[in-house]
Amino acid sequence: MCQHRPECPSAESADREAAVPVARHPEQGWSLLCNGVLLFEDTGELLPDGRVIAPHRSRLIAA
């Protein structure tokens, strides 16, 4: 359970990536957020219930 104030967004929230990182391993390309989400450097996510969120980097469109 989150001990931060204000409380971090849940893993089910659309803004789940705003949760506080509690472990960072940039050499391995991932961070563990307070809400239990594993956030990967390619913007993919692994949710606590095992669901996978595909990478979702915004793409720049050349004019």
C-alpha cells in the first residue's frame, strides 16, 4: 500500500506512470513503481496482475 502523500495513482489508473519509483535499474532498462507496475525504458509496462501494456512512445511526425 502506498505511503506517499498525496497517494500514488493505482496500477489501474490511466496515470499509473506518475507513481513514485521505488527501485530503479537503468542498466537493465526498468523501474518498479510504488503501485507495483514495472515500467520499461521503451515505455512498455507489466502490471501487478500480469497484464502487459505495449510500448506507447509518442511518435514525432515529420512535416
